[in-house]
Amino acid sequence: MIQVTISYKRHRFPPAVIAHAVWLYFRFPLSLRLVEEMLVERGIVVSYETIRCWAKKFGLEYAGRLRRKPASPNDVWHLDEVVVTIGGRRHWLWRAVDQHGYVLDEIVQTRRNTKAARRLLIRLMKKQGCLPKRIVTDKLRSYGAAQRQIMPRVEHRSHKGLNNRAENSHLPLRKRERLMQRFRSPGALQRFTSVFSAVRNLFVPPRSKHSAIAVHLHRLRAIAHWKAVAETVA
């Protein structure tokens, strides 16, 4: 499939500046105003509202171009959900990560029941293209009910102590939620977390890479790929 070139028309700042601002916002725990201040230090005067527009316009487009980890039938899916309060109403962010902590998918829903769990599993199957070796969840019964309906032959382990990987995956987003003083709408949360997790998947090295040189090389490759995706490489 041929990718359409990203259009930077009618933007007075170069693509490299736009891509760098979007990267700063989604990669690090920075507010829009802090990103604005960091750009000023480089001699780039741009308002935080402009950066917000860049993040909204280009963030999902960049994320959609980032390469994804190939799915494998030997993968283990860790599933978990976390409550997010938006406008005084509780919503649930359902997340799936693999055995390496790589975020596979996320979906914001208003319910915490079997229907919501089933929707997450169906999205995962479509996106991954294959079934996992097993799924690991906490004691929420909705997972077991959905698993029996959607993938009855897949092993399901339900134990709170086994699901730390999925529970820990919520921590980076929780930090951003406090910094951003909560999200304004379910759609804003879905858009932000889709880009945030895609960027994190790219830049955070797998747990198997422990040496300093391996981590350094991983980050260099990630930066090069980000620039290629944003079409800022000459």
C-alpha cells in the first residue's frame, strides 16, 4: 500500500520543527507550555496552542506510520483496565500488552463488563491477525466470559499476581494524566493514548536489551525511524 505524503502546507514552521515539538510532547512528561519553553531556548518562538494543534493534527498521522512489532502465536497477551474520570464521569481504559510490555491496543469504554472485554479481544484479533499462546488477566470475571465466547481454545490465566506487566503499563499514562490535569473528553483520551503508546513502543527498548550499548543503539534507530516517518530526513 502506497503511503500518502504528509502535507505541511500552510504551516510557516519547517516540518523538522513541527515533528520535534510533537515528539517532545508525546515522548516526555512535558506540558504544552514546557514544550513551548524548550523551543524558545532553541530560538523558536511558537505558542503552546500552536503546539496543541500540531499534536492533534500530526500525532495520529505519525503514529499510524510507525512500524509495529510482528505478531506471533507465541505471544502472551496481558489484559487490564484502569478507571479514568472525565468530566466527573468514570470511564475505563482497557489495555493489552505482550510479554515484553509492548502495548498492543487500547480502547476507552464507559463499561467494565463482558461486552467491553469482548470488544477489546475482537479488536486485538483483528489488529494482530492471529491468536496468542495465552492471555493473562486479573480476577475480573468479564475476561473469562469474553474469552470463552471469542477464543475458547486459548489458555486463560486469571491471577492478580501474574498481571503486573499490564498493571504497570498504566503508570506512564497516569503521570501524564496528572500533568495534563485530566482529560477533557473520551475522544481526547483515546487520541492521546494512541499516539503516546505508539511513540513509547518505538523508543522504550525491549526488556531483553540490558546493556548500555544496546539501549543506545536502539534509541538511535528509533530517532532515525521517527524522522523518516515525519518525512524530515533530507
